[in-house]
Amino acid sequence: MVSWSFDEVTWDGQALLVPGTTEAGQVVCRVPRNTIHVLRLYSDAIGREIHHERQRIAEKLAPFLAEKLSRATNGESVELFPWEVRD
């Protein structure tokens, strides 16, 4: 099981950083811009739009993030790739 607080999602100008907690401990999933662009609603989003919508984007990606983060180990940082997302 994975839990996270969407209000902790940050945008570093290149990727969303989504922190989470799994049974293994604290993990972070990096979601680069090209993965965000897979979502039809955000297919042409620019940086400031991604920053403004970061919590909603993370919510839309929640099923894919949960799957990815559930396999991570404590302290690990993983990346969600475009081919792992369907919209």
C-alpha cells in the first residue's frame, strides 16, 4: 500500500517530485515533463501550468504512481516513464 500527501508534490522545472510512504519506507517518484504530456489534458502544458496543476496531475497519475512506488525500497527515488502511463 502506498500513501502520499498531494500537497507535498513539487515541480523542479523538469519533473514533478511525488513523495510517498510504502511498507518499505519513504520513497520519491520523479515524473518528467514528457510523462505528464501523455495525459491528454496536459499534452501541451508549459512549466508554470504544470507547477499550478501539480496536485491535480499527481491525482490523475495516482494509479500509475501507486504501482511504481509499491516496488520501491526505503529511500529510493524512481521515475515514472511515459510508456507506463495510459490516458
